[in-house]
Amino acid sequence: MSTSAEASGDRSIAAGHGIRQALSGDGSVAMYTEKSFTLPPEAFALPDVAPPGLANLPDAAALFVGRARELALLDEALRSTGGVVVQAVHGLGGIGKSTLAARWAAGRTDVFNPVWWINAETPADLDAGLADLAVALRPALRDVQSRDALRERAVQWLAAHEGWLVVLDNVTSPNDVKPLLARAAGGRFLITTRRATGWHGIAEPLSLDVLQLDEAVELFGRISGYGPDDDVTGLCRELGCLPLAVEQAAAYCAEAGIAPGRYRELLAQYPEEVFAQSAEGADGERTVARVWRLTLDRLSDTPLAGEILRIIAWWAPDGIPRSYLESLGSPVEVTDAVRRLAAYSMISLHDGDTISVHRLVQAVTRAEGVAHAHGAANLLLLLDWGVGDMAAELRWLTHVDALASHVAPEDDGENEIWLFESSGLSHTHLDVTRAIALHERALAAAQRVYGPCHEVTLRVRRDLAQSYGVAGDGEREVQLLERNVTDHRRVFGRRDERTIEARTELARALSKAGRLWDGLALAERNAKKAERVLGKDAYVALRAWSARASALADAALKDPDRHAAQAREAIEKLLPRAVAATGRDSAVCLQLRLNLAWTRRLAGDTAGAKAMYGEYVESKIRSRGATDRYTLTARTSFVRFLWRAVNDPAHARQVLIPLLADWERVLGDTAYVRRLREEFASLLDVTDTSP
């Protein structure tokens, strides 16, 4: 049987069963249609029970090591009954959130049905994943309903059923999934996200950290075929045990046929290129560089967040005081930038107002170029932790040393010169080898930036010379200071106070290096000229006379019978004059007290020697505090003086016990403190034998 239909009216359409052609009323347009049909209402309904074993999971669970603690926490959290349970696994991009979720979900297909994985990076991705779930539940709907309708049916089905598990992977914002979580209250959600915050009242967060070192080595071996050895362990440690970085490195080594040691060399020389590489067949978007670049793109509306990350990339990864960042903006601006970085797991916040950043985040960020290193150096230069706060100074030195290790010497500029100069001074009494290295580097940069005879260059050369003197290399100290005197004379003239100061430093170095009479002769000529040119009580003139006193004290050490009395008399005459002109705690007076303590001891005045050394230490404490590095060093020297020079072990022990407590409080259980304890071990056992 056939049916016909007739169109009436302008541009109207007539159609009927079996008619494949439809014409408009004026005959101007022809259209072809398929045969129409009608679905029964039940065809649009999703089933009451999901098909058995319905699962949609990625292959990421195949490469999995460790994480026993996190798996157990997920078991515990999602074991509860009644009501929706939401767990948000958060952490740095590449830390293995998706891998953990995939492994855990893959082991729960016998408990939940369906087990459905959705890429939820954007609201559109989430809607598409829900629509795919609806189609999986009722395949006949694939080409019948719109994606929006399918999404809504999936949400309705989840809301009406229990016993399902939905993994929402890589959620950008809690607000993107909050409506879904509110409607579907009968099953279990597992979320992975870089957002560490914003989950209050929505989900229970679970922070994911990097792998243990042995786990990272195991993962590297499973991908690359390399067994555990020093090169693999060293590479995994350098990669910070970040799973994505370990996988990326292992796959690249296997495909390129290179050893882990060679990969480390490439990483050191070409970090930006290496972090962007992936093996053939791997997801080119899942590289360390690209993953974190996406995160920074999301923070582009807070430019200060990116600036902070680019600055802290040059410092040590841990123990960064938030106060270091204060000068970058207003308190609100800095706080908000730090908050956003922490929210996206790019940094971690810790008690004590410090932050930390993964070393690979730093490495990828540093690969952008050295420009921000100069800003990082300048921030460190601006810091003022106050005299005597040695703990703060040591923390600062850690970040200076990190910056020095990341910046090539040829890239050092003005900021680095001053930073390495001042940090070298701080290191002098803690690690003189490190101090020399920093001063050598500062000097090379100063000569390049300012020239060999510039005042900055001369100052850095002087401080380098003094570090060599502390290290016991008097010959090298004298050589550097002799050049300084020549350059000062050429640049400033013989009568300039800077030239007089340079001669003062050389006179001290000569006598300390064993050239007593050269040092004494230069010191005396220089002091007379300083007094004649600058005045009797000028600070520079008194420093010149102090150098003569030091030379006399050195002569007394060599031949006490001939020179001790003369040295003592000269210093005792000069000290009151220096106190009156420069103040009782000036550097001149400090040096004179120290010299006087030794000359009194050499002259046989033990009580006077101890009293004067005590005054020297008390002056240090007054001017710098009891736990300043210079004060602690002076107190340590006082112990040695009492114990070995004047043979008063009981008094030495009395000074030593609180001193060691202060060293340990400031430095902790470090090699330096252990050496001190070893040096003074027998003294700590001495019984008080004083009368």
C-alpha cells in the first residue's frame, strides 16, 4: 500500500509513509528523507542494573610501584557505607595521581559496577565523559539523543543507583564538579587534581608525594631495563623521584640507547630540551615541561605567582622563608600569589612560614634563562636578619650556595658580585674553603664587570686575601694584599685613607706570615703617616697603630723574653686612647684586647690575660650577640686559650658547656659541632681542680 501527501501553501512540505522525496509547495526545493520510525518509550530509559563488569579505565595502572600507604587510605575512605564518599587525590603535576587512581580502581571492579573513568579537566570534558557513560549503559542511544541529553540521563542514573565508582581525573576546579557531586549521592567518587585547596565540604583531600628513592629506581628499571646501580640511583635522586620524570627519563634512555649517566649529562647541559622530550609512542603532552607549563598558564591572571616561581627556582628547594618575598609586592599581593601557587601544588607551605618547591619544578623554570637569577640574587642581598641571628644567616647561606651552583660564573653580574662577597665573609669562620671559592668567584666577576683596579675589585681582593689568611696560606694572602697596595697607590694616591688602610692590612699579613720585621717596619711607617695625614685620633690612624701592636704581639709570641713586655706596654697605652676615640666595642678595640690577652700571658700575667680575654668576649657579645658566628668563634677560642694557653681546665669547662649548647642550638647535629665535641671530649671529663 502506498500513501501520498500533497503540500498546500507557500513552501510547505508534504510527506508520508514510504515517500523518499519531499517537495516544497512551490516546487523549488527537493529533499530526500529516510523512512521514519518510532522508538518505544522504554528504549530511552537507562537500565535498572548496569551490564556486568562495565568498566572504563586507562592503561596507566600497568606501570605502578609503591604507594602502599595511599592505597590503604583509599581503601579505608571508600569502605564506608551510606551517602556519597568523595576522595580528592591532589599533588604536583606528574606526581602519579592518575596512576594511583587507575591502580586502585582497577582492583575494585568486583566491588563496584560500573567503574567509570572520566577526564574532567574542563566542564566540557566532564559532560562528554558522562554522556559516554549513558551510551555504555544503553548503546542504542548513541545516535538518537544529543550529548546534553545523554549527560543528563547519566547523572539521573547515578543519582538513582548505588554501588558505582566514578573517577574524575585531573579536575581543574572544585566548582566544576560540585553540582555533580551534590546530585549523585549513592556511589563513590575518586577525584585527581592539582588543586590542593578548595575541597572543604566537598571532598576529603589526600596529598600525594613523590616516590621513595628505591621505588623510583624500581620504576626506572621496569621501563628501561637498567638494574639498580649508582647511575640509576643518582639520576632518580636528581629527578626528585617524580614519577613522570622517572618514566620520561627511563623511556628515553631505552629508546635512545643511552646510559642513565649520559642522560644526567644531557639534563645538566640542555635542561629545557630534555624536559620537553618524550619517547616515540608516548603522550607528547605528558612531559615534565608541558605539564607544568599548563599549570603556569592557569596562573597567568596572577602574574606575581609566576614571578615568585621564577625567583625561588634559583634558591634551595626547601626552607624558603616567606619573608624573602615581601619586597615583591604588597602583603595582600604576595600572600595571594603564594596561595595560588600552593593551591595548584606548585609549592608546599610549611609551619614556620616557610615554603618548598620540587627541585624539578625549579629545573624546568630555570631553563627559561638566567635573567631571573639576577632578581633572585638581589632579593637575597636585600635581606636583613639582624646581627646575631646565626640560624637565619645559615639559612640564607644555603640559598646563596644554591644560586651559586645554578648560575654559570660567566653569567655573574653586579648582584652576584656583592652576594658572593658577603656570603664569603659569612662562610669564613665556618667553612673557609667555601669562603675562598665564593670570594674567588666574586673577584673574577668584579674584574670582568668593573675592571682590575676598581674600588669594588680591590675590596673583594682584600677579603679573598683574608680568607686565605684564615686558611693558613699566609703567602697567598700577602701576594694579594701587595697587589692591592700597588693598585690603591696608583688609583687613589699614597696619602688617601684607602691606601693607608691597604698598607695596614698588608702589615698585619706580613707579620702573621712570619715576616715579622717587614710587617713591623711597614706598620710603624704607615701608622706615623696616617697620624700625620689624618690626625692622631682618626679611626684609620688608630687601625694603623693597632696593626703595629699586632706585629709586636706576633714578635712576642716568637720571642717572649725580648718582646712581651714591650708589646704589652704598647697595647695598654693604645687601648684607652682607642676606646675614647672609637668606642669600647669597635673593631680596633676588639683586636687590641685580643692582642693584650696574649701578651699578658706571655709576660706571665695569667690572671690579667684571662680577664682581658674575657673582656674581649664580652665585647663581642655586647656588639653582636651571644650566638653570632663571630661571637661563637671568639667563645670557642677562649675555651682553647683557658685550657691550653693558661692551663685552667676548670674555667675552660665552665665556658665550654653553654658554648656547645649554643653551637648545637644554632647548627644542630652537624659535622662542625661533632668535631668540636671530639676536640673537647677530654676537657668535658676534667674534674674541677681549681683551688
